[in-house]
Amino acid sequence: MKSETRARSIVKTLSYRIVVGALLALLTFYITGNPGTTTIITVVFNLGGAAIYYGFERLWNSIGWGRNF
């Protein structure tokens, strides 16, 4: 069975987090109006989210269900 490399999972994780992080930063700044608070919330959320997403991707990569090869 083919599977994704860890490098591909990392690139997917980082590119996804960039998009989500930008949206989160815009929304947080709109609500708070505070650049410091926006930065803290965005960084903490994205570090945790990246770890969870990477683990989730690797888990699904090990599951063969729904793949056509």
C-alpha cells in the first residue's frame, strides 16, 4: 500500500496552519483590537493545532480504508 512520507505530512501541516493562522489572526485582531493578544492567541493555537493535525494525518495515513490503488 502506498503512503505519504513524513515530509509530505509536515508540508501539508505547515501550509494548512498558515492559512488557518492568518484567518485566526484577522478574526482575533478584529475582536480584540490588540496586536499582543492577537499574537499570543495565534501562536499558541497554531502550535497546538499543528501537532494535532500532524498526528491526525499520520494516523489516517496508516488506514487503508477508502483508498483506490
